[in-house]
Amino acid sequence: MRTENYDNSRLDSNKNLSLTLLFCLVNLFAFASITPTSEEINIKSCDLLTDFCLSIPSKELRDYIITDNGETVSDFFTCDFTATKDDQQLEAKSISVKLSEGFHLLEVTNVKDQSVKSYNVNITCDTYKPDCLLKGNFFEAEKITISSTGSKTAFVIDIPLDELVNYNIYVNDKLYNGKFEPTGAESIIAYSVEHLTGAFYVNRFQINHKTFEGTFTSVQNFVRALNKWDNNVKWRFDQSTNTIFGGSTSNKYSNLELTPKGVEQAMLDIAYQEATIPTSTTIYLGQEQNNIKVERIVSGCSDEILVEIRGDDNVSLGK
């Protein structure tokens, strides 16, 4: 009969070695799970804020912490995309963040497994883009003549007065510092938010029966979202009257249902009203030869027109 002897000390040694290897492997995988994976993304945009979509369903947002250059992001927006499953088109909702021009290190941390995904996002605005929207497109002509006998002659620029903060207006290479007056009229939609202060959650807002929602730290950030949701339509916020206005009377809008942060039981249901606002701005010229330049600040894009003043009738032209 064959007899085998076992060295228990060697078994213990092998067991300890196995446990050590297992421990190292566990820690290796744990370390790998929290090591950030990085992605470099370059975006060309001359918008004041650019949407950057993240593949995080809005309903799972509570499971993530998102930072932008080390600062915690608190404003999130809806980013719609379409997925295909079993040859059927499915709509899903993920979140997006708004990024200004420049470099952004976005870090997305899953609080459940501590995994980290990082994005190196660089947003640049090419000031010499050949398709600049202002160049050669803002004014209808390169030169016009206005007949006037007054000391000051009105000239209409097709920019609403409240949007002039985004532009520089030059007259003969000098920044215009004269009088601005609102001109024209447009029918718009208005929501009064006089009782809204601080952060809030939009429970439900519909544009042409499409529903939007999101968390916002200010009314201004919500208006930025409106301008993304409502394509080719301008929305603005008048702080003096605490009114959000814009939209198009040809679209269908719902009431604005929202809940102020920290006051979960106080949901507000704000109905809209139709109103009329100015669509352009009048400036006043006092010289015979006036080279007018309109420049968009964020992009540097511009367009110019030469305005000659003579005669006896006050006529203005601007696009």
C-alpha cells in the first residue's frame, strides 16, 4: 500500500499565498474601477454656452457627481437622442451640461461603484470663420443714403434692445455711446416668475406637446435651456419685471410647472400670457458720413455699412 505524507505547513503557506494573490487581485480590480478613463473632445462653437451631452439617463442623475474643472455642476438639462432596438426607433432622455468657451475637465463619478469617467473638452470659437453669420448678411446693403435736415438722424439696427449686451456698435471706428431706443413690435409668449428665487426643479414644460424637465440654479440658466429646447426661437429674461418672454405664437406652450428647491410641497403652476415687445433698436447719427459696424462680442464676427446723411426726409434702413 502506498502512503503519502502531507506537509501541513506547506499547505498553510500555499493557502496564505492564494489568499494574498486573491487580495491583490481584488484590490487591483478595485483600483482599476476608480481609475479615470479619459476622452479628449474638441468642439468649435461661438455660442455663449454649448450643450455637452452625457450618456446618463436623467432618472439616474442622483447616482452621479459631476465636476467641471473641479467645481461641482448643479445645473443639468435634457439631451434628447434616438436609439434603435428591434428595428424600432426609441426616444430616450439623457442629461447635458452647458459649457463656455475654453478648456473643461469634466469628471463623472458613479457614487455606487466609484468609477470615474473624465472628458477633456476644449471649446473654441474661430473668429475668422468664413461662414460668419454677420459678415455680409446683417445689413441689406454696403451703402445707403438717408435724407434728413435734423441735427440727429435715426438709424434702425435689427437687434432688440435687451440683446445689445451681446454686441458692440461702432460709428466711424468709435464705440457708439449715444441714445438707444426700442423700435418695432413682435407678439410673444410671457411667463411671470416674480415669486421665484433661487434654485428650482421644472416638473413639466411642453413645447408642441413635447415634454421637458430639469433642475436649475437660476432663471437665467432655465432661459438658456429654453433657447435649446425651442429651436429657432429666442427666449429672454427681463430682471426688471421678473418675466421670461419669447417663443412664437405659432407654437403651442403649456403652463410652466416647477418646484422651488427645498420647498417640495410648493409647486408653482404658471400660465403664459401673450404680449408685444420691441424687435429692433434705433441709434442716432450726427455726421454726414457714418461707417457703422455691428460686432458680436463672443465671436468677433461683424458687418459694416456706410450711411450718408443729406436732404430733407428722415429715412432709415437696417436689417
